[in-house]
Amino acid sequence: RPRHVELPLARLRIVCRKIERKLTEEYRRRGIHGEIAGNVKRLFQEIDADGSDRVTFSELDEAIRERLRLDETAVTREDVLGLWTHIDSDKSGALTCDEFQQALYAIHVDAWPDLLAEDKEDALQRALGALNAAAEKWHQA
């Protein structure tokens, strides 16, 4: 079982961005142009050695190193362990593709500002105004 490593969310976001960027590069290199969710699904299908629809830490680590060519200087073993610790919250020792995708999304969303906070009311109004103006312009086109 992989060692438990806690990473700050800011570091997890950096690790996720590196993995997502390399996933996109890898599949573009193969002539596959798709969204990140499709690329994650493809990667999971390729690395799921036993067909269980789950990947182990060693399968994920090997995919990051070999398939995505992210070496220790780009993504450290501590980074991969920290990502695993964060995603495998039920401590099952294996991840489904959905668990991985949802965790990547949640890590990114966590950095979004809370525009419902009282001190953010002006920012919320500006954002809503911009969205409404864009929607109005789109509907007039």
C-alpha cells in the first residue's frame, strides 16, 4: 500500500495541471484530439492491466513516468503519493476513472473564489452582469 502523503492544494493543482498537459500532448501526438475527460478515460483503459476498471498506485505511477514521460524533476514521487492520498480517500488501494476525474475537477474548483461571501457581492454582481450581457449579445446574433 502506498505511503500516506499530504500535499497542499496549491501543489496538487500544479501536479494535476502537469498531468493534464502531458495527457493532451500524448494523445495529440497519436492524432487523438479530445477533451481531458476523454483522455483520462483512454489512459485508464490502457493502463488497467487486469481489466478491473480500477488502477493501482503502481499502475498510475508507471503511466505518469512511462506514458506521459513526467520524470522526477517534473513530478516527484512525493507529488504522486500526495495526489494518490488525496484521491484514494476511501483507502481502497485502487482508483476508478470516475474517482480520478472527479478529484481532478474538485482540485481545480477549490481554487475558485467564493462569490457568495458577503465581501464578494460586488464581484458577483460584475460577473453576473458580464454573463448577462454576453447572453443578450449571443441571443441577438
